[in-house]
Amino acid sequence: MLKLDAITVQFGGLTALKGVSLAIGAEEVVGLVGPNGAGKTTLFNVISGLARPSGGEVFFNRDNVLKAPMYKRARMGIGRTFQIPQPMHELTVRQNLLVAQRFGTGKVNLEKIEEILTFLHLEGKADRDAAQDLSLSELKALEVGKALATDPQLLLLDEVLAGLETASKRAFMKTLTELHQKYRISILIIEHDIETISSLCRRVCVLNYGQLIADGTPQEVFSNPEVIKSYTGGGA
Amino acid sequence: MKLQRLIMVLILLYGVVPFVLNGNNYVMSILVASLTIAGIALAWALLGNLGGMVSFGHAAFFGVGSYISALMTMKLGVPVPLAMLLGGIGAAVASIAVLPALRLSGPYFALAILAYAHIFKILATEFASITGGSGGLLGIPALPTLFGYNLGSKLGAYLIITTIVLVFAFIYSRIRNSYYGFALRAMHDSEDATRVVGVHSTLLKALMLFLSAFMTGIIGAFNAHYINFLEPDYAFQSGWTMLPVVAAIFGGYRTLTGPLVGAVVVYSVDQLILKSIIPSGHQIVLGALLGVMILFSPDGLMPLLGKKLGRRRAETVRTPQTETIC
């Protein structure tokens, strides 16, 4: 479904990603981990079209989407959330989802919107101001909801569990598991917590200093000496 | 309730105002001028509120619309209503030159479009063989006669500009409450938040620019046939930008009625009251009023009135309950 071929991103003299190659299959749930500044969000930006790499190719469903702008990739089926939730201001929760659905899929399906609201436990806040009346966990749920409303085939979740208290985190993890079972979409998730990522994903990729240093099952990856070294402060 | 309010406004605009003020040419001229500014203010607010762009260059669209319409009627004999429409289309086409500036935001866009307005003023002056140069165009055909009624009269012009402004307000309202309007409003705070769900933000902004330019061009065309004279210093003067901006901000540019009420209040107060008290430099008071409004109600007059009336209504509703309890 998604294939990244030797992605390199440079910001001035800084290399944020260096020759990263990665493939994600249909309905796969993959964790993306790494220390701060490893290039995880930059990789999401490249996949979603927010950042243009200085080298490499991005294939989605075998099409080279490197030159496709962000809005086109969303319409193709690449949905994403942001680390800091970005609700659409001045709109209610329901209107946020409706805009996402209308522009992401080209049509409006009110039943699907209600289904997403219920699934994400946002039905009680559907007519509230999205930017002002939601808690952090509700804002994170709205981020997922907006992406879901675009009917994605691949969902990029950027630290969607970060900042949540333990109970909310557990509930959200359960929702994510159900989401995968219900909608059968591929998920690439950035998460710092090793325990969380191990329980959500069967496959984990590790970035460090912009390079992919490990790719395998959680057991394989988290026992990899290079990964342990990257987490305990050693460089690549 | 909304329908009742709309009917009342229509009765006021098409019945009461013409009945009460017809015959008073001075007040009718001021009313026509204030509605002209209201039309530009609405077009400006559409670009600012929905497109998220602050323009200091609407005088360019006004000038282009007025010149195209005037030249179409004078040189090619095009009927005035069609020429006015072509004036609007011409202004929208002229706005294509601003498209590269859409990559800019905030003050950078404002400055780019200001420079653009100056370029058009220079073009209108230099292409003297077509535009009449700095000498301008005299004898521009007046607004036509319809069913024996002269629309070029003060009352006729009032009825036309009122209709144009109401049609624009209707279009603005429809867009504002559509999915496009939702997406456009959401773009203000984060364009990425909309692009990530499939919104082609640049296209939407460009469409708002075209529409805003079209509306302003139509108003410019109306004005050309109303005053029957044009020169570059008049048609492209900064006043066609600044007065609508002041009016829209004063009234509340994020509301539909704000720019309209703001224009009528600001221009009428200035011309009917301030000008007679301070004949020279009366605009200073307007500046001070705008400053006070921004300080005490940054959202403008209409949201302020809305809050006050809302509070009063709430108090009115509460009062009988309190009395019953007592």
C-alpha cells in the first residue's frame, strides 16, 4: 500500500531523514518509534505531503505521489492526525467531520458522520465548538475522527496518545484497536511508550538521527542493542 | 423570526426610505454613496473573513470595473447593465495578476495588493488613447431608464445599489454557510488542518479573491454610470479601499451585517454630522471612533449590539420568572 524509497530530507545543513525505505501493507498496524528529533514527524510530513523530500520517492497504491499536494493525498486515502490537535476553528465537532468528509471524499454521508461520532464517544459534544469546548482526549479523538471521515486507507497517527492520563490512554488504545478491526485500514502510529506500542502493533520501526535502524516485531526491535543504545543516549 | 426580520428590512429599504427621503437629494446622495461603500466593504469582508486575506488594494478592482464598464458603453455601445456585468468580470480577470500574492499572508499580502492598485492607476493614466489619461472620461452613459422610470435619478440609483448590495449579501451568506464557507473559515487558524482533510485551500482562496474583485468591479461600474465621470486619481483613489476597511472593521467584518451597517453609519455620520461641525479634517473623528471601537469591542459594532441585545432579551425573559417566584 505505502512504499517509501530512500527518503532524504534536509533542512539547511541538517539532515532530518537519511535514505529511509519502508513499506506498509494493507491492514497492517505499524509502530514508529525513536528518540526526540529522530525524524518521525518529518517522515509523516513526507508521507502526507506537508514536506517535500530532497531525495527519494513515495508510492501509495503503486502510484508515485511525491508531487501530489497534501489535499490530493488526503483524497487518495492518506489520513493523518497532528501531534498538537488542530481542530478547525469556528466550527462545531460535527461540522469539523462534515468538512473533512465533504472535501476528503467528495460527498456527504450523514449516517457515517453519526457513526464516527458515536464510535469516538463524541456524540455528546457534536454541536459544541471544537476549538473551545473539548478536553485533550476529546480533541485527540476529533483528530482521529476527521481523518476517518475522509475514508482513509492509511491512517498516520502522530503521538495521538501523548499527554493523556492513564485511564484515558487505556480507553483510547481500546478505541484504536476497535478502529482497526472495524474499518480494516492500515495504521502507522508514532508513540513513545514502548508498552503501548507493543500492545498495539505487531511490527515496529525505529528511527534514530533520521535513519531507520530497526524493523521487526516488538520483541525483536526492543531487544536490539542498537535500539537500546539509541534510547539510552548513545548516537547512531 | 429570520423571515420576519428580512421582510422588515426589505420594507424599510424599498418602502420607508424612498418614501421618506425621496426629494431630499442631499441625503439621498449620501445614502447612495454610503451603500456604494457598503458594497465594497462587503466584498472586502468576504475576502478578509472567508479568504483570510487583508486587502489594501480594493481600489484597483473598483477602478478596473468602473473603467471597463465606462469604456464598453462609450466605445462599443454596450448597454449599461451588460457593461456593468463586464466591469465586474474585468475586475475578476484583473485579479488574476494578484494570484502569486496568495502565497503571502498577513501584512505581506496587504502590501503586495496595495502595490498592485498603484500599478493599475499608472496604467489608467498612461494609456491615454483608451482611458483619456489624467483628463479622464467625460459623459459616461447614465444608468438606464426602466419601464419609463429613470434609474439615473437619485432614487433610481438608490434602488439599484440597494439591490446590488442585497444580492451580494445573499451570495456571501450562502457561501458562508456552505461547506466551502466552513472550510474557508477554518483555514484562518490552520491551513494545514484543512488541507490534511482534502481541502484545496489555495483554490478556495483564489475563488474568494475572484468573487471579491467581481463584486467590487460591479460597484465601481455602478458608480461610473452614476456620476458619469472618471479619472485615474478618482477611480483608483485609496479612499475606495480605506473607507470600506474602516466601515467593515467598525461594523464587524466577521459578520454579514457588520460591513453594511458600518458603512452606512460611518459615512452618514461623517457627512451629515461631523462635516458640518468640523468642515476641514472631520475624518479625524472617524479615526478616533474606530480606535475606540477596536479598544472596547474589537469584533465591531454589530457583535457588540448583538451581545447587548442578547443580554437585554435574557433579562426580559428572566424578569417575569423572578416576579412569579417572589
